[in-house]
Amino acid sequence: MPARLPFPTDICDFTLKNERTEPTVSASEKKAQRNEQRRQEEQKDRRSVAVYSVIAAAVVIAAVVLMILNSGLLQRSLTAVTINGFNYTVPELQYYYSTQYNNLASSYAFDSSTSVKKQTYDQETGQSWHDHIMELAIEDLTTDTTLAARAESEGYTLSQEAQDSLDSNLEQLNTMWVGYGATSRDAFIRAQFGAYMTYDKLVSLFHREVLASDYASAQLDAIDHPDSDCEAYYRENADNMDTIVYSQLAFRAYVPTQDEEGNPIEMTDEEKTAALEESKAEQKALAQEVEAKLRAGAEPEDLAEEYADQLYSSVASRRASGSNVVNSIYADWLLDSSRRSGDITITEQETVDSYFYYVARFEERLRDEENTNSVRHILIRATGDVATSTPTQTQYDVAEEKAQELLDQWRAGEATEDSFAQLATDNTEDTGSRLSGGLISGINSSSNYVEPFRDWAIDPSRRPGDTELVKSEYGWHVMYYVSTDDPAWKLTALSALRSQDREQLETDVVQGWSASQGIGAGFVG
């Protein structure tokens, strides 16, 4: 008889039934599952590697781009502007941009201590000074391009004077970097003409610029303006060409900020306003007093002596013309066609911290028939530092000795104007006249040159070929008298007509030419 089981069979049956309901996984299926899991993990790893590879590549590319940018290789080759199919690179446009920038900065057209990209040139359009300078630079580059292209197409070659000027520029370029303390010629070029400029590129720019200028001068020299042209121009522009002779005595009302010992004077705004009003009343009374004496027949020179301790400034029979009159505070009064000799006026002017009263007497208005004069000179500074106000006697003596040596050297040679011009080009310390062989023209009694220099040049006894040493506040001048020229009014008319001729020539040569900025323009400025 079989033994009895310790628990009911139905429970055992139930347990077995439940165990049998679990799915059975075969070995092949488990292997497949492991393979799938491995595949998914491998895909994940590959995606991670791909992402890291992209990031690494981007870093490498960025580093390479940065390296290229820092080297300047990219900027030197990028097109900054295209002019009728001619592509010009960043350094070429930068050369013209820098020229315009420096010219405007020297005339205080904008604040050079702040980026011109942040300064507005045109309030109506919102154009920045940077964009305006860029326009001017492209205009100049276009003009030089077209003039040089026409010169080459006509087979034009440089004049001897232009070639000498170019050679002088290149010679200075190769030596002057030492005087500026630069580490090398190329470092000097980058500092002066932009970080992307090279010597070869700069030489090419010099060649094109000189060719364009010399060709234009040759075309203009071929235009002859008879006296009738000068007379017609004078009649149309008499206000800007006539010489106005007038005398002036000025009084200044202001509030001093320091006492006689140099200690600051502390005042409230209300006290400053009251003090200024009191000073204005005093100075205006003095101006009216002087006006009355002028009307009574007193002479400006005598009044200047009488009121010497109270006057701000004074001039007697001052001669002025052109912009010197137009820009004066009483230009309208001086240029009024009804003005007669002896007319007197008081003009007031307010500035930031002062108030001025000008008493002026009109002397005469005339067409300046005074002859102008041309000289060549070699300046030997009494000191190498232009900012030094008063050289020592020793410095003057050294400069005089060098000036005399140069004059003796010239006299021992050919002793011609050409040889003097070459001597000036090689030795003068007047950078403004060096390239022209020391030539300065249009000098008359109204010219704004240092008095000893001017007086020697306008001396009526002067004859072509005269030479002499002249001392001025700057040092010593080796002088050479060239010629007595047209009267001032005619010289002004001829200069204006020549400017009109040049404008017309430039307008004609750029006709039909167009310019467009390239990506490289973004690196200019």
C-alpha cells in the first residue's frame, strides 16, 4: 500500500501548474538578446566618438583660423574692394584709409581717442565717421587707379622730378625706421601703415600713387589760363579773394580760477555767474570807451598802448583774405559791400568760460597787387626736439655751423638752383618742403611764416640766386631766392582754377568706373 503523502495532491498540482506557466527561454534566444544589447552599446560608443571627433575637429579648425588671422596671411590676400574688376587687398585699402584718418584727426574733425565706428558723422543718416572715412579712402584709391591706368595705357613715364621724389621716399623708408626706434624696417612699416602691410606692397602703392599724381600734373600743366580767366574768376569770387585791412582791440570778461599766488579760488555756481556778469559789464564799458575814442579820431596803435594792461589782444592794420576773413567773427560786417574806410563796430563772442568784446575799425578793401615770392631753403633745427620752445645758444651755434657748411658746400659745387634743391632734399629738416627741394612759393607780407624767413623772402632788393643764412626761432635757414611771381590775387585765382581743372580731370577719368566692398573691408580701420 503506498504511503500517504504529507499534503494534498491538489496543492501539489496547483504548484506544478503555476511553474509550468513561466515561458521557457532557449539558449539561442538568450544569445540573441546578449548580441542586441552589445550592438546597442557599440552604437552608443560610436555616437560618443563621433561627437568628440566633431568637437576636436572644430577646436583644431578654430585654432588654425586663429593662427592664420594672427599671422595676417588671410587679411593680406582678402579682397577689400573691387574697382572695375581690379581687386585690392586689405593693406592697400588700409593705406588710403589711414591717410584720410590722419588728415581728419589732425584737423580735430573727430575725437581720435575714441573709435570712429562709435562716432556719428552724419546726424541725419546716422553714418559713422568710420564709414565716411572708408568712402573717402575708396574714392582716393579709385582716382589713383584710374589715373595710373590711363597713364600706362598712354605709355606715360615719370618725370625726373617725380622719379626723384619716389626714390627719396624709398630711401627714407629704408633708413628712417632707425630714428623712430623701431626694431626693423618691416616693424616700422607695420606700425605706420597697418599690421598687414609689407614692404613690397608699400613700394607698389608708392609707385602707383606717384604715377597717378605726376600724370595728373602733366595734364594740368598743359592747360593755359590767360589773364581773362583770372579776371573772370576774381569777379565771381571777390569776397574770398580781396584783402581786407582792419584794426582790432579785444577785451575779455572771465572769472579767474586762481589768485595771484596760484591758489585755487573756491566759488559756488551762483557766485561764478555773478562774478562773470560783473566782469562783462566792466569789459563792455571799456570796449565802448575805446569805440568812442576811435570815432573821435584816435588811432588804434595809440589806444593799444593806452589800454595795454586791460586789453586781451590788439592788431593794427591787419591784412587778411580768403578763409581768414570768412571765418572771422565779424566776416559779414567786413565783407559788406557798403563798408567804408573808418567804419567801426563792436562784436561780442561767448566761449565756454569767457566773453569777448571786439572793437574793429575797417581800414580798406583792395585787390592784393603785391607780388608773391618763391624761395628754397634748408632748415637746420637748433634742436632735434620740435616741442622744445627755446633752444640754447650752444644749440644755435651748432646749427649755424652746419648751415654754413652746407652753404659752402653748395658754393663749391655747381652752385645752381637744381644743386641747391638736391642739397635741400638731402639735408633739410623741414619735412613739408623736403620733397620739393625746399621750395616754398606764394610768400608775401600777409604770409604766416616766421618773421625773419618771411622778411628775407619779400625784401624788394632780392634777386634770383641770392643766398644767405637766416636765423629764426626754429634754428638756421640756408636761403636761396628763386623768383618774384604773380601778385597775390592772381596767384590765388590760378590756384583755384587749377583745382577746378584737377576736379574735372578726376571726374572724367572715373566716369563709368564703379567700386564695391569685399569681405576684407571688415579688417580695415
